[in-house]
Amino acid sequence: MAKTGGFANFKLGESGKGSVLLPTHFTTASEASKKGQKFGDLVRTYAAKGSKVTDENNLALHDLLTDDVEPETENFGYGTRFSATGDTQPLFNGNTLNMTDDEMNLLEQRLNMAQDNGNILHEMAFSIRGDWLVENGLYDPETKQLDQDRLKRAEQNIVQDLFNRGFKLPLGESPDDVVWFGVIHQDTDHLNMHLWFTKESKETRPEMMHKSGEPKGVLNFTAKKQAESQFRYELESEALKRARGNVFEAVGEYRSSMKQDTLLTLDETNKYLPDVKKIFEALPEDLRGRWKVGNTDRLVTDETSRMGPANRQMNALLDKLFADDLAEDYQAFRTASLKMDDLMAKNHGEQHKGQAKWSDNQDDRLRKELANGIYRQFNETFKESNTEDTNDNKFHKSKRGNFEKIRREHGIGGDVEKKPAAMQSTPANLKQLNKMAKQMMKGNREEMQRMRKMAQEAEQDNQSHTVSDESLSRHI
């Protein structure tokens, strides 16, 4: 980082080098003590100054310059040297944008107390390129005017989350247990904002200490990146926020519409039926009814995943869809995603090299969600047909569609006629059959006897009628 020989002479035309970089450093109490240094040396020179805070902090900085320049030091005082800040009262903390003499005296005492208690002094530096400052209305290269108030407030707004999430436990054990302050440097080719913080009371929590008894100084990387992102968001212009929001919205809408269109296309278009069958037949049988991509951010296609064979077939099908029926929507989706890549390249610059592009991550997410939608339809083949309201905006497969064809071809579900179970030929069953046969034979004999008796009675009745008729005839 190069000195510029003046204030707010930030280098421009570096859009590829990132907007905000956040290097970190920490100094242990023991290291400082060995060198004869005190944490309070950071503010000692300026705490004794008698000048007052002015409201001219946002005017062109050359108006603030005087001939009374403090000598530079290469120890802790480097952070607050006048030749770098251009301010007679450059320090700020959570309570004020310009600390008074009394406030700086108290800050010095608290920093020395933290050192006496064996704590670690953490330092972070926000390095901000000039192009980003201009784009977001923070710096006017013509007038050399810098919006310091806005920059300081942004740092005020992020520190508490950093203290709470940057370590295994919150750094402070009470709301006032963390001592911190910041300062702005303006004499380099990039704007630099420094942040120093330390725990004041003695650390006794085992989770926050090494076995040696010294506090741990490592800052959580994720928390650091979140602080950097939050700091940048605090300072971004509304125009840039809207531009990014429009990209997020467009990508989300394309992804949502393709999820629905994919299922409809696969269900209704016969040319994809062979591909759908290949996926179904590659699914692991022991996971039947529970198929899904799993807890990954993409389709795993190698041997590390039991879903690998099906996922390979799935990727081939999606490639075919994206090149044919979904080509227009997919290209629009990719174009919107690439816009975000451009925005992120401007923000992250060199530090973004080697990382997966946002557009590629979105493509992986799209494939995962489409695959899960298709696997869900396969899982549904082992359940009763969907009887939900067909107007609920959810996908409902057609009774004559490809998903139902696969269901029927594999004999799955209640639509397939079940063959009657064969009766087991056991001795117990044979005895039962013999008993039933005997009962039937006995019943038949009894019925035959009844019929014979009825016939005899009828014959007797007939004979009686004959005699009576003959007697009547003779009588006449």
C-alpha cells in the first residue's frame, strides 16, 4: 500500500482489485509487555491534545490541514498519527464519531487494564479502493471530500456482531466488557479504516483460553467475512442495492418457473420417457420411496454417493432439457446469474479468484432442485394417487402421463390387479374339506328320503280320490 503524499488522493481505475479487504492481526499482552509497549500507547499522544472536536469533518480535507503536524511514530501510535488522519480528534467508538480528550484518557486507561489482565488486542483494517467509494457516493475525487461520518457509522454498526460471533463465546461477558475504537487513514492510495478491540476483564472461561492459560486470539473466519459483507452493505448506495436485488429476483423467478415446467415437460413429452426410465432404473432399491439428492449443494455423480448412477443419468437429462424445451428460460437464468458475477468481481477483486462463481453455484442449486422434484415424483409412485385440490399451484401428474406409465409398467400401486393367494394344501384343510363333503352327502340322502316320502303320500292321495269317484259313480 503506497503513500500518496496528501489526503484523499485515492487511486482510481482499479475496479478489479476489490472494494473492501479486511486483513486482521492480533497482539498478546505478553508480547506487548516484552517490548515495553502498552495498549494505551495507541491513544496516548492524542489523549493529551487540547483541541476541540469540530463539525467540519466532512468538508474537503485540505481545509482541515494546519502547519502543526505531529511527528510520526512507528509503534502503536502509527494508527492515529496526524499525518495520516488529517484530524485533530480522529478516534471514534460506539458512543461518538469524534472522541473528546476525556474520552480518550478513559480509553487509554481501559486499554492498559485489558493488558494488565492478560488479554489480547485485536486489530482489523478495512482497505477500501477509491472506485468503490466514488460509486457509492462516499468520495468526490474533484473536491477530495470524503464522507467520514458515514464510514464511521458503518463500523459502529458491525462491531457488536463481530464481538459476539467471532469467537467460541461472545468476547465480552457483559455489555461494557469490550473496549474498542477506530480511526480513518487517508494518506494512502486506498482508504484505510482501522479497528482495535480487546476484552477488558480477566478471561477465565475455559472455552476462550489455551491450556497455557493465555486467551485465544484466533478470529473466526466466517465471522470475519460476515463483518466485511455487512460493512460493505452498510455503505452501498441504494442504486447498487436495487441492481443486486433485481438480479436476485430474476434468478429466483427463472428457477421457480423451470421447476414447474420441467415436471410438466417430462410428464407430457414422450421423447424424454426413455431418459426418465433410465433414471428410475438406476435408483438404489433399498432407498425406495426415499430418493433425494441429499445434504449437498450439487448432484454428486461419483462412487461416493449411492445416488451417483441416478444422478449421472439425471444430469444427462437436464442437459438435454436445457438445450431443447427449456433452452430459452435456461439462457435467461444464466444471463441473470452472470450479472451477479460481474458485481461480485467488482466487490471482491483478486480475493475472489479461485472461488466458485456465483452463477455456477446457482446452476448447481437449480440442478439439485430439479432433480429433487423428479425424485419426489418417483417416491410418489409408492403412495396412493394424489387426491389433493388440483388448483393448489402444485404439480399434479397426469393419469396418462409418463410418471404414471412408469408406475404401471413396474406394477406399483393400487391400479394393478392382485392375484388371489393360492390355498395351502395342508392336512388341516383336507380334513375340513372331507367334513364338508360328508355333510353334503348326508344332506343329500336326507333330501332324497324326504322326496320319496312325499311321492308315496301323493300316490296314496291319488288312490283315495280314485276310490271315492268309483263309489260315487255306483251310487248314482
